[in-house]
Amino acid sequence: MQKGVTVWFTGLSGAGKTTISRLVETKLIESGIRVEAFDGDVVRRNLTADLGFSKEDRQKNIERVAFVAKLLTRNDVIVLASFISPYRQMRDYCRQEIGSFIEVFVKCSLAECIRRDVKGLYKKALNGEIPGFTGISDPFEEPDNPDIALDTEIEEPVESAAKIIEYLKQHRYITLERP
């Protein structure tokens, strides 16, 4: 049994949003739960390739994702959305638009995200090659009251994923019948 909900992972690039989302996705699929995962990089390649990274384009990107997430959510699909979504206004829009919405703040210090920089994006941003990069030359507004807060500097990804699964069970979005 499941009820539709969008689980919105927000945090800096490199904080662990996609890693944790993939672990949650795997557990849900193994349990027979209908789930769709949206990742910022994949969406940018397919759904919003026409958009840049200005504040306006970022907002339009999030609006498109929220529209698709709303459609899936109202059809009882669990949506896992991993997006930096740096502005509170963006996330508030998503909560209002989608309705059944869980905000997950994937907290990680900027220093640790820079250390983890597998894509080399922070290095480019620090060298001035990427203007408006979140955390460097553009702000990240931390959520005031996220539904779930994860600290990936002290938690392993599997621990963080387990917190998401437990929250979904406790709030009756899912009933896991398989181990």
C-alpha cells in the first residue's frame, strides 16, 4: 500500500542528495512500491535543456519539475526529487503546488562539499569559470523547518536513507509488506 508524495531533497551540490535518493529508490522498488526519481542533472538534459542557470531559469526548471511531480503524486506514486533548489521561495512553491510534499534538507558544509567535488564544479566556480554557482557566488537558503534533516558529514548514506523510509512508514505513505 502507498499514498503519493513528493520527497524533495535540497542541499548544496555534493551534499549527497542523489546518493541518498537512489538508496531510498532501491529500497522502495525492492518492496514493490511505485516510485519515480528525478535528479537535477538528468532533468536538465531532458526536460529543461532549454534553460540556463539564472534565478529566473532556475525557477522555471523547478516549476516544470513540480508540475510533473504533482501529476505523479496525485496518482499515488512516490516521487524522489533531488535538486539543489537554493531558494526558499522555490521550495515553498513546490510544497504549495504539489500538496503532498516532504522537504528533506541534506546538510553538508561547503568545505566538505568542495572536498567531495567529484564533478570539479566547485573548482571551476572558485576560479570564476561558473558564474552564479550555489554556495560560491550565489546563496543557498537553508530550510527553516524541513520535514527531515540529514547531516551527511556524520551519517552514512544508508543511515540517511533509512530515516526517509521510516518517515514514510510512520506517516503512512507506505506499508512495507516485504522485508
